[in-house]
Amino acid sequence: MAAADDLNTILGRLRASVPELSAALVATTDGLPIAHSMNAGDANRLAAMAATALGLGRRICETYGGGEFRETSVSGDQGQMYIYSAGSKAVLGVVARSGANVGLIHLEARDAASQVSQILERR
Amino acid sequence: MAASFTGVSEAVFAHLPPAARFSSEDGAFLTGHASALALLEDHLTAGFYDILFAHSETARILSGGERSEREMALRRWWRRTLEGPFDAHYWEWQAAVGLIHVRVGVTNPMMIGMWGWILNALQGALVGKLNLPPQDADRMMEAFHRLAATVQAVIAESYLQNYLAVLANSTGMSPELIHRLVAVELAGLDPSAQG
Ligand code: HEM
């Protein structure tokens, strides 16, 4: 329970630092949502998609010799989703409207992903 | 990376109701009549491959090498089946066939369709060629029907599990994630399917 509270705090801080985010979630690598903060949408589906992107991203990295997977993104004309590895067991996904400050998103989300990783590896 | 043959065959046995599954009594009955049943090898093999070579979808799969070489797959299977024993090794071999079939392009409809043909051919031959008393022929067909159900279940389940294992490995998705994607997607199609 304490871990879930910690994860919710991290997601809350992340969304407060980057107001253009419309969703942020942490999921297991098997696609189960562990914590989420979303304006709208289906957390189950978004978590499964984030885990899918993570799995594929890791496999692509392995295939081209890119080392350990860190992050990937998917852009549409109305918005983007950024997906970050959060340790061996989890993934962090954030959704932003188009025009959001990508530099700020990466800065804050990478930091959040590493905190998520520390919390989950401790368990 | 293949699915575990032991895992697949054990899971299929757990799913098959005992009354529907090939039993040790069935096995003893078949192996007890092995020398008579062995006489049907040429008849079954000729009919089986005549059908497969006459159909373009299956003929394409068998196009490499001589027909006599292709026939060896069924001959070996028939001989080993009559010989017994129906142990873990036998069922793991059937699970391996599921993977071989994925690799060579044999679909489950092809496999299941030919099982139907084998059962009909056996029914005709037990009385027509082997002159078995009707009571023995009935008992024998009962055993063959349960063998058919069990082997088909193992081959078809192994086909699916190996397909998923390869997909999981090549895309980096765990089998659990694939199951989740299926559940989430189906729940989106039909609210009553959520679970
Ligand atoms: C009653 C249904 C079937 C059974 C019980 C069966 C059984 C088997 C077995 C036991 C093997 C492996 C042989 C070995 O270990 O050496 C095998 C391989 C193979 N099977 Fe099937 N099979 C069935 C249906 C089919 C059908 C419908 C096709 C259609 C073309 C097919 C084509 C093949 C091919 C191409 C191989 C690879 C081995 C080779 O040809 O040399 N099978 N099958």
C-alpha cells in the first residue's frame, strides 16, 4: 500500500510540474496498471499499450545493439505518448497535448521513472 | 523459443475430461491388437497421402522430396502408436508435431480434417479388411476416437502455444502481457466479457 501511495505522489508531482500532461501512469511489464492519474480514457488499455511498447522497444534495442532500453515515443497530430523504462518490472507512460514542452517532459519524466524504479525494486 | 512440450501436454490432459481422454485401457486394447492393425499401414498411408497430394493447399506443403519420404511421417507415427507405450514421451512428441506443423505450414483444419478421414478409413477397414468381430471393432473405434480427440487437442494446443511463444519472444511481450491485451481488447468489444 505504501508503494502505491508513493507512486501516486510521484505521478501527482509529475503532472504538477508539467501541466500539459493529460495522463501519467505506472504499469507492470505485464501491462497491469499500478498507479495512474488521467483526465480521461481507459487505464487498463493504456497500461497494456505502454507495456507493449516497452517490450517491443527492449527487443528493438537488443536487435540493433542499442544496449538497455530507456524510452520511446508515439506521436500523432494531436498529441504524444512517451514511454519510459522504470526498472526491470515497470513502465512509466505519459500523454501530452501537441505543442507541449518536450524537453521539460523528458526532464521530469526520466526523473520520475527512476524514482518509480527505486520504489518497486525495493519491494 | 518454443513452448514447453511437457507443459503443453500436461495442460491438455488437465483440460480434457477423463471420459473423453485416451485411457490406459484404450492403450492396452490397441497395443493388444497391434499385429492386426499393423496390416493397415499401407492402406492408411496410401489413402492419406492420395488426399493430401490431390489438394493444392496440402500438396504445396509436401512438394519437397519423394512421396515415399513424406509418407514416413505417418508410417512412423502409426508404428510408434501401435507399439506403445502411451507415456509422457509419446504425448510430448505429439506436442512437438504442433511446432513442426507451424514450421511447415500445416494448419489445424488440415490436421483435424485428416483425422476425420483416418477414423472413417479405420471404421471401414476393421470389419472390411481385418474381419474383426463387430464387438471388438466397436471397442477399437471407441479407443481410436479418444486417441483422435487427445492427439488433436495436443497438436492444436501446441500449435497455438508455439505461435504465441514465438510472437512473445520476437516482440518482447511476455505471454502474460499477450493474455492481458486479449482480455482488454475483448472487454472493449463486449462489456459482459470483462473479467
Ligand atoms: C492425422 C493428422 C496428422 C497427424 C497425426 C500427423 C502427425 C505428424 C507427425 C508425427 C509428424 C512428425 C514426424 C516425425 O517425427 O518424424 C508430422 C510431421 C509432418 N506433417 Fe503431419 N500429421 C497430421 C496431419 C498432417 C497433414 C494434414 C499434413 C499436410 C500436408 C501434414 C504434413 C506434415 C509434414 C510436411 C511434416 C514434416 C515431416 C516430413 O514431411 O518429413 N501432416 N506429422
